[in-house]
Amino acid sequence: MKRGFAILGAGRLGRTLGRLLALRNYPPGGLSCRTLRSARQASAFIGGGTPTTSNTQAATRAQLVLIATPDREIVPVARQLARARLAWTGRIVAHTSGALSSAALAPLKSRGASVASIHPLASVAAPRPDLEFRGTPFALEGDPKAVRVLRGMILDIGGLPVTIPRQAKALYHLIACILSNDLVAFLACGFESARGLGLGPRQAARLYLPLIRGTVENVAGLGPVKALTGPVSRGDIATLRLHTEALRTLPADVRRLHRILALRSASLALRARTITPELAARTARLLGALP
């Protein structure tokens, strides 16, 4: 029999998880939000569950409690629940923070709960009825019992559980931010640089997105070393000289960013053996001359 669940902080991620669990026959229980209106909206979206503004009331009967609040609220919520007159032995409590580990739930562990953290490696900008986590990796760590139960839950909703060390949770999340959030900022730099072509950011996106998508597909299929193309990868110094002149028209932070990444590209090209160490050194000297 599947465990009944409660969601504390039924916002974008909480509602999405709740709906997917309900669709897989996990019984929804308490759903807590800051306002009763939001909790009722969460219940309607999930297709069941009891709306409330009380975390303790939401968690009262649930065998699986998911804390999907903002990170700064997880420890206070854990302390609040641990002080409540509830039996925690045998229950599973997990939070959905990407950066915090299951150690944030220590107050509940001391009361007998099995604790864990579970984080989908996905961007949930808004709860959508059609959103699925099929094939989405979920970082998972915590007590063995909690990990075992949550692994089954992740598989039930189509996700891919990936167990990581508890002490590496912050590093895991930093890497996710580099590859997602920093990528967005990087793409924005590129689109804004297209003003020199007489294009606005949206026009630039339409122009360059097919290239971006193709690059991501190549990395997925071939790996970064074999996916690298362009003048650095082939040691085309003449083209790189043209680029350095164009770079002088761009802001200093964009120049610095390009220099760092081009040097990284040269390292990849060396690994791929598409350039010689001499060409890599010439590339570094050329980039080093940029103001």
C-alpha cells in the first residue's frame, strides 16, 4: 500500500510533486501554505488533500512528509514539527532543497523519523498540469530507510534516483546552478551582444537558438571533448585575431568571460588532439592581450 503524503509549502514544486504522486495513487493528506487560499488552490491542482495554514496540522496523519518550503524555512519548520505532540517513529520526512542536506532535519530524526533530502534536477518555473518528471534525475541522500522509500516513489513518478553523499550536497547544487542559472546569464550576454548587429535580444535568440540547441545535443551525444567546434578547436589564429578586434567593442566583463571560456576550450582541444600545445600557447597569448 502506498504511503499517504503531506506537503508543507505547496508552491510550484510542491504542487507538481503532489499532483504526480496523486496520479500514481499516493493518497494526498495535508497541504499547508501561507494562506488558506493558496492551500485550496494547491488542493485543486493536486486533485485532493486537506488545505491548511498549519504545518503541524498538515503533517498530523501523513506517513510521508515532504517539506517544499524555501530553504531558509526548512530548519525552523523541522524544529516546529519536532516540538509538536506527534509520533514520528516510523515516518519518512524529506525536504526538497537542492543545497541543504538531510542534516537540516536533525530535530525530527532525534524524534524517531527517517529523514532525507530529495531534489529534482529540473527547472519548475510554474506548476503545470502537463508537467512530468519522466527521465528527470533526482538527487537523493539521507537515512537508508528514507532513501529506500523515496527511491521507489521517484521511480513511480518516472524520475531517476541518483544517490549522492550528504557532505557533497552544496557542491551538487552549485554545479546545477553553474550549468543552469549561469548558462541563462551567459546566453543573455550573447543575445545582448547582438546589438552590434542591429538586433534586439529576442531577434538574437531566434537567430542563435538553433545553434545552441545543436551544441547541447552534440554534448549529450558525444561529450564535451568531441562536441567542441570552432576556431579554438582547430587552432585558427587568423579568425581568433578577428574575434579579438570584435571583442574590444563589448563590455569588459564579457571580454573576461570569453577569455576564460576560450582558454577552457583550448584545454578541451588539446585533449581532443585537434591542436598542438604550441597552438594552445599562441591562443593564450592572443587572448591575454585583450584589455
